[in-house]
Amino acid sequence: MTINEINANERVLKPLIDRALLKSVELVFKMCSINKTRPQEPDFVASLSLSFTRDLFDILRLLFPHFNISVTGVYCHQRPIVDIGEAKSPEIGDLLLVYRERNFGTDRLNSLLLQAKTSSKQTLQVSSDEQHQLKLYENWPKFTYRRAGKLNGITRDILPKTINDGSQYLLIDTDPMTNGLMGLGGTFPMGCAIANETLILHSNFTDEIFDFLKFKAGRAFEHRHSSDLKDDWSNMVWDLISMSKSVKSKRRNIGLGSFPRVNEHVFFCTEGSWQSSLYLDIHNNNLSDISKDYDYEEHPNGVSIILIESSPEEGEYSDW
């Protein structure tokens, strides 16, 4: 999907993404109403991983029929934790967006790490007990993985030591009057904010996704080349992709029983041109785990991921 093609479809693409995001929020409120519970941040992330990924795949397939399209959603929660030398250790994030663009010999990667917060206002003051999370996204101190499986004890030192477009807050509106559920014009369910003591929305999530697909939002990262990869932002993104497993999950608050954490949707416009997604390439050895009844809420590992991949109908692509 080239920038020109994405721009040419803007008038259709943005409303369709708006609708898909709204649908994922409506699902949370519906399930919580049935189960007589209050919506929680992980419920919305789970719905993005399950409902939104399928809708996004259908949208991209409709608007870009001459491209191979893959959208993979992975649901995880509250892992890994990183030690930044503070009394409290923050989680590294709630949701990671990854975009892989293969286009006639070029292979580009983009990333956007999001910390989700529910708020009925377009501004949110970061509370005193969440300053450790804010410090991570504002200053990126050197950190060590904790509660991260095989990555425990590994350190990463991300540069520059300041805020960047690759790590933001995702504010999720829980007020039906302003989150789009009432159908009022100019309202939307989710928006993005740069890390700051007072979080202020700078764009709705639809616009951020639109710009993300053009590499205008987010932070580009490098390909994996074993020990040759020196950029620790890139290393961290690969860490987060690699640590999640293809097992089953549960989200009890919205009444979801055991379901596959990995939901992959793939369309090949040219037979044999694309054998598998990046996620499955990494996790081929773990695919048998998907049949296990694994209670992820008790044994978590990783962050939630939405992985989008595109390549044109014909052409040669670089190896990974």
C-alpha cells in the first residue's frame, strides 16, 4: 500500500476505520451489560485484538484488492514488567501496533507502543501512583525485563532519552455521549496523547492508524539480524513480538471463555506469493500450543499486538 494509494482512499478508509473502532467499543459495553460488569481497560484491548483486527482486514482487502494483506491480532495483558530503578516497576505497554510494508524489493517496518487509559475527558492528569509509567515513556531510562519469561534479566537502553512518536497513551472514552455510541458528529471512542503530566489528545485513533500506515506516525524499526542489531528500540519491538505465545486466553469481565489469543486473517491476491505472516514465521514452533486450555490471566506473557502486513500483487521481496 503506497502513500499515494492510501491518500487516494482517505475519504473511505477513515470512516470505515472509525466504524470498526466504534464496533469494538460497542462490543465491550454490550458484553459488560450482559455480565453486569463495568468496562475495564483490558476489555477494550481484547476487543481491539479480536473484533477490530477482523474488520480492519476486511477494510484493507476491500480498498487494496491488488495487495496481499495480513492482519494478526494477539491478546495479552500486563506483561512484561520492566525495572527502571524506581520503587514501582511499570508495564511496558498494553498494545503494540506493527506494520510491515513489502514493496518491490523494499521491506519497511513501523511500530507504535500504546499505554491504554480509560477517560471520559479529552485530557487526563496522570495520577501519583502512575508516575513510574510516565517516566518510562517520557525519559526511557535503561530498563531490565521482569516477569518476561526467557527475557528476564535482559536490559535495553533506548535512545533518545525523551518522548517519541513510537510510544504514546491511548485514551479510551467511556462516556456514550462523546465516544460515538450516540452517533453524534465529531465524537470518537479512542484518541492518542503524547506522554506528559497532563495527557492531551492530539489525534483520534483513526487518524493515528491512517498516518501509521504511511510511516507518518509511529517509530520505524530495523530488521532482525541476530546480534548485529544495535538499536534497542528495534530490539524491544522484536522482544515483544517474540515473547507472546500462540495459546488460549480468557477475559472474564466481558464473559469471554477460552479463545485463541492469536487471530490471523490473510488474503493472497497472487497464489504462492506469501507463505505466512511475520508472526507465524516467528512462532512456528509454538503453533501446537493453540490447542491447550491455557488460562492466560493466570500465566500471562507479552503485550497485545496488532500486526498489519502488505505487499503488492507482484514483485520480489527481501528475506527476513
